[in-house]
Amino acid sequence: MVFEVRKKERENPQSLVHRFTKTVRQSGVLLELRGNQFKRRAKSALAKKRSALRRVELRIQKKKEDKLAKPK
């Protein structure tokens, strides 16, 4: 992706750099690159099954605890 910002008449270099950085920020390229910097691997099928079973077990355990809890 190429960004082109041309210098306007009687524009100082500082404002030119400011306009360039503004266009880059608004394009969202930096956010996309930062998001791809630390890419997470997808969970394996076995890991998905294990985490699903753990959630089910925790839900059952929570229901048991709620039933055995003292009334308020």
C-alpha cells in the first residue's frame, strides 16, 4: 500500500509530515499490522473438546453448589 502526499504551495515540512501521518492513521494500516504482529494459533480439536467439557463440568458444579447453599 503506497501513500502519496504532495507538498502544497508554501507548506512547511512539519505540516507535510503531519498530513502524511494523519492519512496513514486514518487508513488503518498500522492497526492491521499490530493486530497481525502477535497472531494466535487456533485451538486444536482436542483442546476445544476439553475446554467445552470443563465448562459443562463447572456449570454442573455451580448448580450443585447453588442447591446446597443456605437460604438467604
